[in-house]
Amino acid sequence: MTQYWKKPTGAFRADLRVAVNERYTYWQSKQPIPGGIAFENFELREKFYDGQRFIFGITRPSPAELGITSK
């Protein structure tokens, strides 16, 4: 499953930011995660305004099937 956050078309503002943190070992260990770095958290951030919308979704296609690459 692939999880995602997005903004509706035309709802982007100049202060929209993305915050991501990643991890290369399992939590509280030195054991590397197979396949390399994994994203742990992902957030869309912007100053609050009335009517603000963020969309969270889950889909079966993998990131690669959706055309999303890690490079």
C-alpha cells in the first residue's frame, strides 16, 4: 500500500512546505533497514486559514507504479 498527502488543485499557497524525516536503522537499534533509507514521517505545513484542505489517501499501486522515484 502507498500512503499519500496532497492538496486540491489550485489550493497551493506560497507558504506551503513539506517536512520529511527518514531513518536508515530500525528504531532504537543499529540494525540497517533492508533496501536503505525509509521515510518515517511526512507532513504538509502551511499557516492556518479558513477552509484549508489537505487530502490523505491510501492506494494499492506502489510508488514506482505511480511514477514516483526515489531519485
